Amino acid sequence: MEFSIAPLKALSALRSDCLVVFLQQSAEGCGLVDAEAVDSLVAEAREDGDFTGALGNVHLSNRPRGLAARRLLLVGLGAAPSDARAWRKAADAAFGALKGRAAQHVHLAFGEAQQAFIDATVRAFGDFSYVYTATRKPDSEAACRVESVQLLVPSRQAAAARTRLQRAEALLAGMRLCRDVANLPGNHCTPAHLGKVAQDLGKRHKLKVEVLGRAEIERERMGALLAVAQGSQQPPRFIVLRYDGAPKKQAPHVLVGKGVTFDSGGISLKPGAEMDEMKFDMCGAASVLGAFEAVARLRPAINLVGLIPATENLPSGSAVKPGDVVTSRSGQTIEILNTDAEGRLILCDALNYAQRFKPASVVDIATLTGACVIALGHVNSGLFSPDDALADALLEAGRQAQDPCWRMPLGEEYAEGLRSRFADVANIAGRAAGSVTAACFLQRFTQEYRWAHLDIAGTAWKSGAQKGATGRPVPLLVHYLLAQEAGSSAHA
Ligand code: BES
Ligand code: MN
Ligand code: ZN
């Protein structure tokens, strides 16, 4: 599958399996050069009531009169001035209309520069063409027949468009990796497998990758991670990835991803319904790997560290029990009142480990709480940070990337619920504000640096007929990291 950019010249002479043209609802014609043939076909389709120009409305015709293209696809942009969301909807509709058709070489014609059309198009194509193949054959009707997509833009915008396309493609590769890893079943995607994926990523892009096994994790005194891992036959891993794109003296940014490859709840066993979805409890880890894939392709001038604590959470005779007290890497003791609140346990040791890098910022990404799904649904990821500037940077990255997050509170009053009579801290508070108290727990281990936490429990995967990983929040993370490049003009 290939994307390319070409200057828009003679529309009528263009050889294409399908020429895609976007139109505003009220516009008479498409406003492109050499578009008389297209415009008269648009007028006819409107007159016949087959095309309105409403957002996402499509009209496909074969062998369009006056055009060299085999097919013409009209796509409505709606009445409002088109923003990134509208472009995404229109692009979704365009690829949707091509589903099951034989068109292989597709051309999309764009008028004057549209901020987000390239991102939206590439992202839409990513969703349209993504097929999970690791443990099953794809449905033949799901197979994507499109082999190349050429974006036709006004000549003087071609250079800028190419830069943008490069970023969008790197992002797509990152999202694909994230989805592929996250979708793998728990018996395939073990902690050891996550280590292999990281090592393979390192080989492909010349990154430094270190994978610690149980003995080394013991040497690091990561007692909280080990407590979660002790119920499982699968040994844990602690993965460290490094991308060095800037001078050594420049402080790195650190991403920490929750890598629970299956979360049964442990002795505090979860109910059976939809428990299979807890294979997605390593989506934070997958998003860190995806972000590295994109960053390694784009090579920005930053230093980046990725940390992934990886384990299963299972009940067994050796599993950690409610009431057990363990000592975390930080030295703080933790009373494990609920073994299903395991994400914060493995993260607190990784967050403590992050100190050694004297980081410029640390962002952890975790499918941490069901409560976050209740609070924010599947639209926004939950963002928690005591640092306003860091929070604003992540909010803005989410907006730019069409991968939004919403800021949630922290604070002493919430943290009080974590008091324990038998340890420095308990791993759960009451039922109220569950995503906030989880974040408060993590905050106790992040005093040495600028820190933010993303709860992606509602955004990392979809349930139901569309079950599968979304690739979020790879776009948010990559936009954030690119904006950290020195002298970056925020990469609009
Ligand atoms: N991985 C889950 C969070 C989760 C649950 C994400 C459902 C998406 C859907 C996490 O480890 C967990 O079990 N959290 C508990 C915390 C509780 C015991 C305080 C939860 O949310 O119920
Ligand atoms: Mn859990
Ligand atoms: Zn979990």
C-alpha cells in the first residue's frame, strides 16, 4: 500500500481507477482546475437527487462522461466550513464507498490547503485497510483492494503536503504496530512476547533495547511488579527502550506503558462477562511501542525512553492476596487491598525507575480504571497531571492529533482515601472517583519530575462487533513528542 502526493493538473485526462472529489454542500462546482466535466456530472447528480453534498454523502459513477478516470466518487463535506473532524468523516465515507470495489489505484483531488485533510485521509485509510491476521484468515470481503492512494494538491502546496504525508504515514505505522500487538490473544502476547516485539523494533530502527527478566527485576527491588507477577506461570519482563535523537546532555522524555498481558483480577477475580477483553490490558505498553515506531521513522531531535513493566495478573496458590503488604522499589510499603488494582502496582515501580533518567517529562499510559470509562466514555482519554504546562501540551497534542484527552483533577482530598493501617499506602480507595484515586496513587511515585498520566481504559479498544484495538493514544503521544523538539513550531 502506497501513498503519494502529486500536483493537481489536468483532471479530465487523469487515468485512475477512481477519482475522488470533495464538495461543499452549497458549492456549485468543485472549484478545482480543469473541472468542467466533473462539475457537469455534479450538477446532474444533484438534479437527479442522488447527491446532496451533506457531510459523508457519497455518489459513485462508473465511466464518467468526459473523464479518463474509470470511476468518479463525489463526497459531500457538508455546509459548515470543514474542520478536521469533517474531513475525517468525509474520508471515512470515501473509503467506505470503495469497500468491495475493484478500484486499486485511487486519486483524491484537493483544492486549497486544508489543514487536516492529509492526516484525516491517511488515518481513515488506516482504519479502512486494517485487518487482523495474526491468528485467523481475513474475510475475503474485508480484504482491501486499494493499492495506491495519490493525493492531488495545488502545485505550490505539494512540498508542504509531502512533509505532512510523511508524518501521517509514520503515525499510521505506529498505530498499526500498536493495534497488532494489542489485538494478540493473551496466550500469544505474553510478557516475553512484548520483550521480543521491543527487541525486534530495536533491530529494525537501531534503538537500544534492554529486557529485564525476573532475576534482574528482583535485583531492581521492584517488589510491587513482582507481587503482581507471582501468581502467574509466565515470568515478568521489564522493558527499556531508548531512542537518541539529540545530544546526550539533553534530558529525555519518558513514556511508561502498562503491560498487563492478561488481567483476570487475580484473587480479587473479575466477573466472567467480557473478561476476554482484559487481553487489552497491555494497550499502554502497545502504545509506547507504537510511539517508538513512529518516532524512529521520523527521527526528531529529542531523546526518548520507553519503559514497559509487563506481567500477567492471575490467581493461583502463589498469587498475592488481599491484605498482603509489599515493598515497592521506592521503599514505600503498599497494602494490596484488591489484587485487581494491579496496574498502579506495576506502574509505581516503573515510575520510580524513571527517576534515573533525570527526565524532561514522564507520561504514563495505562488502561487503569473502569471508572475512567464511566467518567469519559470512549471519546476522551483521562489526563491527570499536577503540571499545568505539561497538561496543556498534552491536551493540545490530542486536539491536533484527533486523539483527544480531557483533564481530570488530582488533590489531597482524593488521596486521603488511600490511607492504610498496615502500610504507607493502600492500593485502593473507596468506589467514588476511582480514576482519580488511582492517579493519586501513582502521583506518590512521581515527585522528582514533571509527570502526567493518561487513563486509556475507554479509548484503547472497542468492544462488540468492532472489537479490537484502536491504536490510541499513539497519535497524541507522537504529536506531543514532535512538539518537544527544540525550536519546534508546535508542528501544527
Ligand atoms: N485493567 C483494569 C481496568 C479496566 C477495567 C479497564 C475495565 C477497562 C475496562 C484494572 O486493572 C482494574 O481492574 N481496575 C479496577 C480497580 C478497582 C479494583 C479499584 C477497576 O477499575 O475496577
Ligand atoms: Mn485489574
Ligand atoms: Zn488491569
